[in-house]
Amino acid sequence: MDVRLRKLLGTDTLLPYWLLLPSIVFIGVFFLMPLFNAIMLAFRADNGAFTLDYFKKMVADVRFIEALKYTFLLAITIVPLQLITALAMALLVNTGFRGSRFFLYLFALPLGISDLAAGLIWLSIFTQHGFLNSILYSLGIIERPIYFISYQNTGLTFLAVVMAEHWRATAIVLVILVAGLQMISKDYLEAAEVLGARGWKKVWYVILPMLKPSLQSALIIRTIFALQTFAVVLALAGDIIPVLAGEAYFWHFLYRNSHVASAYAVFLMAISIGMTWFYLRFLRSRMEVIRG
Amino acid sequence: MAAEIRLEKVRKTFGKVVAVKDMDLLVEPGEFLVLLGPSGCGKTTTLRCIAGLERVDHGRVYIGGRDVTELPPSKRGIAMVFQSYAVFPHMTVAQNIGFGLRMRRAPKNEIKKAVQEVARLLQIDELLDRYPSQLSGGQRQRVAVARALVMRPEVLLMDEPLSNLDALLRLQMRAELKKLHREVGTTTVYVTHDQIEALSLGDRIAVMREGEIMQLDAPNEVYDMPANVFVGGFIGTPPMNFLRAEVRKEDGGVYLAVGDFSVEVHKEWQEKLEGMVGKKVVLGIRAENIEVRPTPEGGALPARVVVSEPLGAQQLLTVQVGKDVLKVATSTELSATPGQTIGLVLTKAKIRLFDEESGEALKFD
Amino acid sequence: MSYPRLLRRTLLYIGATAFALWVLIPIFLIAISSFTPPNEIYAWPKPIIPSRFSLDTMRFFLNSYGVLNSLRNSILVALLTLAFTLAVGAPAGYAVARFSFRGREAFRLGILITRMFPTALLAVPLAVTFIKWGLYDTLIGVALIHTAMALPFAVIITTGIFMGVPKDLEEAAMTLGCSRFGAFVRVALPLALPGLAAAAMFTFVISWNEVFAATILTVNNRTLPAHILTTIQASPLYFRFAGGFFMTIPALFFMFFIRRYLFHMWGGATAER
């Protein structure tokens, strides 16, 4: 038999492909196909003709601009906040003080908490008779409850959403950064100390530059996820703060229009891909960034 | 019990890299063969091809006359000791050693007996109930050897088994492996990059480079009569010295010109070199075969001392002859300071000559 | 201990404690809310510690129409997701960890990209497809998209886990009489088991927490988060608080068990060492 043919048929050569086959088929059917279908639904009318009507309908909707605005506002506010908080936590844990592993576990706890649950948790704080108002009252700061969550106070409502999301999703950034910090060889740090870099100097000149890939990776992942913010907003603020993912949900669930819902989904995916492209284009060390 | 191993035109490539290049090899029954070479020379790949852990691209592998090329490792009648020992961390020492017999579905009491026997042989019978994490590196190594021996394999394969041990333990285990082989008599193929290990253990040594066997001979042959410049340079501490020389003839006598000086050759070589007059060659000589004189008088080769390193029993001089640098072993009594010119006398019988272009040894028979 | 070092250590602990309180207090507050009598939830000003410990709020939540049913659905979907994800993802993780083959890097890159993709949004077109296939409003349908979301993580985690089991061990087993599969079952699998269990729990949590796709793909067979989300506007506050707390408990529980493996999930690079 031809050597190459035998080699191809030999289990050792083909085995890895057999092992990959299920996941490739799965990704094809439940990832690539719906991706394709989403585009089809968004651009094709029921009679099969290409149309931009659904996108026009989406853009013309009164809530669209608001949703777009809030989605971006949320991402722009939350992502930097989370990066800073997580970096502080990661550097703190990285000093390796006694009990730091335990604190790391505590800090990472919200990682397991869903966005819906996080929204409800912070609702108990921000609701009219919630904990925040009660505490402010008992401290004598206010006389009657502040309406943190209301159409009259969209600014405060927005802040409440920011606080809930900040609280929930900082843990993901933390985990990425701590993993990145663990990758930095102790040799570099010791070399830095020998060369006279201590404390903040060491952080600024050695740790941060080496942590850059992790920071960038966290930045991309969190931005993409922030753009999808949905359940936190719905649980905490109902429809006071419209967001793009929420609109997709409403169009599908309330208005039963999967075309416009798909248009929203495609729009969001396009923004996500665009954002990733933007980051990768303007930040260096691309592969490391995607690898996380 | 002990089987012969035969490789016929075995080739193994990884992508574009040819790890084993159409190798022919015959290992006699009961022989201890060492595959020696620098890292990346294909010695481990050769071993893995024998074991069946790598599928050969081409060629055949025979063990005990049986064509095993297409057989999985489990059906080849081999046992292997890995560089990392590969002792199963989730099994006790006894379970580790008995693993292979269990796979053969040997009766329980037989397994127990065999395990105890081999454990005693390797002096780990006290450790049978422990887990590998409770063992030292040396003890794990013994478990790995015991696990292979208990199978009573036709062929025992060892991949750098001593390289993870510290120097003292390595010395001790080396002697023990040699003793074990004498007692058990299994055909053994042993991979190492350590030439001392190869010289001390092997019945024969196969020196490999870039997937090819450069020389396959008994240890003293490999040491004294390297087949080429590579083997001479790879084996021995320090490696063989090489001097550029030219075959010349004067007054009816053939001699080798090293720079402006002449080195006499063996009488037997005289006539054989006759036909090579004017040819450039490489002269090879080992450090211990050079006699050192305080001054270059009486026809000794003048050499300038570069460095002297006292090594306890002797001192090692790095000297320069023309453009070539040599290592010379001498007694510690001789005082040699850097810059000093000394005289070298080469032991005629120990001189090797190599073709300057191919690096192959010149054969005169 | 010198004065500056003592100061430094004190500051470290103060900082760590502050962050820990920031994380823990909201969880503590929702826990309290869930065990406050329903009428006290609306009291003004509300005391931080309720007048009495009460199971009424929790009982009301669990007895509400559809909750127990959706809880059962959630557990089933999560278990199905776990089974699908491991069945599909673990072999791929093993292949990536063990073999070098053409296309390996492309596959890994593809997995890393799907990990970052907003997969939940694919529920919208999938709803249309699932209606055709008869998978709409079924637990399997939800489990399938949850699997699509969890799969990249499962592949990455299992790759890391199998890389942690030296190839030598399996090869040793093969020289000792095992087939390739036998070596996997007897050596690699037992050693990978703790890691695989963590991967399973992580998958479970992903499915348990997911709400967008679950809501889009179901009508009657809601999962717990989908049920809570769709009834949220019509539910009293104490129902929402109890629901929020109830959804949090298993997550906290699982986080405890997978804490050692956390860095495999997002810190992909660590797993590759």
C-alpha cells in the first residue's frame, strides 16, 4: 500500500481529527448555522427577497437610539471601572500576604452569580424602601426615600445599573489579571528589585508592562460582554434604561418579530466584531490577547 | 527470553525533519546496546520506533524475528523505562509494578509473588504500600525499572533513565543497572546523551547524529578508533584533539607536517601514506596520549599554554599549536603558566588520521 | 517587625477587607431579605436586621406558580448541558493536549474566538430553526445553545487538564499491555477526574445562570431564570429577592469547589504552561 495512504488511514494520524469531529460538527450546527440564519432573517423578507426594511424598522423605533446610547454609555463607564478595580485587587492579592488565597476566592465569588441574580441583589439595595434609603434615613441624611429607580431619575437609575454590573463582572477581569500576574516570572521581579525598583516603581515599570496582554484581553472580553448587558438592567431598572440586547428580547418576545429581533442580534454581533477588530488593530500582541 | 532486534531501513519524519534516516540496526540477543548522541540526533525516536510508540514512515522493525512494525506497543514483548519514570501517581508502588501483569490477567497470587521478587531485587520491597509522591527520585526510578523487569520482557528499552538523578545517585544506579543486566540478561537498548554512561554500560555503542548511526562498535573501539571527526569530538572528556596536518615525504620517510613542525608516524603507516603525499589530513589524538615536556626541545611540538586547570589527579592544559587549540592531560607536578611554551610528544600508536573534507577516518587495511 | 512593614501589612489587610466587604455585603443583604417576613420588606425605614427570621418569603417564592417546575427544568437543562458539553468538548480538549496535528492551532484559535463571541444572541435565529425541528420550547433545545456557550470553555479547560497529565504515563501504560483507549481509561482519566469534575461544575453554572437564550427559546418550559425574568414585572419584591438569593446559592457552592481551576477558564495562558 502507498505509504502516504497507509499513514492517512493509520489511527494515530486520524485519531485527533476523530476526537475533534463532534465539536466541529456542533460548532457548525449550533454556532455557524444560526449565525448565518441570523443574517438571513435580518436581511430577507418572508418571500425571500433581500430587504433592509427590518433594519429601517429597528432604527426608526423610538427606543433604538436610547438603547444604543445606554449600551455604549454602560460599556464606557463599566469597563474602565472594572479594569481599575480588578487591577487593584489583583496587585493586592499578588503581594502574597497571609490569607491572600482566601481573599482571592472571596473577590472571585461574583463570577458564579448570574446577571439576573445580581440585578435582583442590587434591587434590594436601591429599591424605594431598600437598604440604601433605610441606611441614609437612619443616619439622618434624608427624610424621605430617594427614588433611585424611576423614569424621573434616569441618571440615578443608570448609576444603579453601573454599580450592579461593576460588582458582578469585575471578577472575570480579576481572574484574567491574576492569571497574567502568575505568568510573570519571579526572576524578573527579583531582577527589578536588585536593580533598585521597589514598591510602586516595580508595579509601574515591570509588572504593568508585562501584564499588558492580560489587560488588553480583559478589555476586549469585558467590552464585548458589556455590550450584551441585559438581565441586570431588566431586573434592576425594568424598561427605564433600554439596552440593545433588551430590545432584541422585546422584539422577539413581546412583538413576535424575529426579523427585527435578528436585526438587533446581527447589529450587536457586528458591533462586537467591530470592537474586537478595533482593539486588535490598535493594540499590540494580538495572539496573546485572544489567548487571554 | 532475550530476543534480537532488527531494524531495516527505518525512517521516521516529523513534518520536514527527518528524525531517523533509513536506519539499519541489529541488536544481538542479550546485548546491552547504547544509543548515544547529542540532543535531537534521533536516538529517542529510534527507541520509540522499537517500542511502537512512534509509527515508522517506512522500513520494518523485527523483534525476535517477528515483524512487529504494525503492532501496538502492548503486543511487542517490550518493556520500557521512561526518562520521567512515568510512575503512575494514583497507584501504590505494588500496583505500579503489578500493572503490566494485571493487564495480562495473571493470577493474583502470581502477581503478588512476582512483584515481591522484583521489588527485592531492586531493594524497594519496603516501599510497596507507598504512593509515588512519598518516594524520592531514586526510589521512583527503581519502581520504574522494577515495573519493566517484572514483565520479563524480551526486550528492555530505557530512555535516559538516569538523567533526572543527582550525580552521586547516578553513579550508583549505573553500576546497579549493569549488574541487573548481567543477572537478567534481557536484550537492552539504552538511550543516553552521556558518553561516560555509554562507555560504562554498553556492550556496544551506536553513536548517532542527525538520524544516522555514525559508528556502531564496542566502547573501547569507539573511544580509541572513532570512525570520524564527529565521534572523536563527541566521546571522551576532554574530546579528541584535532590538528591540521599535511602528508609529506622527505629523505625517503613519510611524515605529517603540522605547521612548521613534523610529526613522525608509525612504521606500518609509512608505506600506506606513501600514496597520499601532499594531501591535507586531520590528525586526531586524545589528551592522555600526549606527553608534555617543559620545553620544546628534541623534536617536540612547540605549544603555547593558554590555560591550566588542576583537576585533582591531573591537570588539564589548554594549549595552542599554530591555529589549533588542544587539550592536554599532564601530571600536576609540571608547572605550566599561561604564555609559556612547552613541548608536546604525540604517542605514535594512538594517532588517528581523518580525511580533511569528509571527516571520515582514514583506513589503512 | 519594623514599623513600615507593620504599616504596609495593615494597609494590605484594610484594602483586602474593604474589597471583600464590597463583594460580600450585597450577598449578605439579599440573604437577609430572603428571610425577612414579606410585610417587613416594604417597611419604612427598613431595619437591616429583620425583627424575626422567617421562612415565609422563601416559602412564598417556592410555592409560587411555575417556580418548582422551572427549577426542575433548570436542573435538567444544566445536567443535559453538562453531559453534551463534556461529551463533545472533552475529546477535543484531549486531542489538542495530546497530539500535534495539522489544523491544531487553527482549531484552538477558532475556540478562543467563539469564547469571546456573544453566543446567547444566536438564540434569536435558533428559535426559528427550533420551531422547524420541533426543539422550540424544549429542554434539549435550551441545553443545546447552552452547550454552544459552554463548549469553548470546556475545550480550553479540558485541554489544560489533560496537559497536566504527562503523556509518558499513558505511553508507559501502553508499553505495559494497554491499548491506547485502555491507557486513557486506566491512567489519564483517573488523574484528570478532579479537573473534569470542576469543568462539569463550571458548565453547570453557565447553564444555571443563563437567561437570555433560555427566555427566547421557551414559552411553557421555562428555566428558573427565564421564569423569574418573564414574571418579574408582575411579581412582588419579596418574590424577586427570594428568587435572586435562590439563584445565587448553587453558584456560590460550586465556586467553592472549582476555585482551584478558576484560572483555567479565563486565564487561558496559565493552562498552557
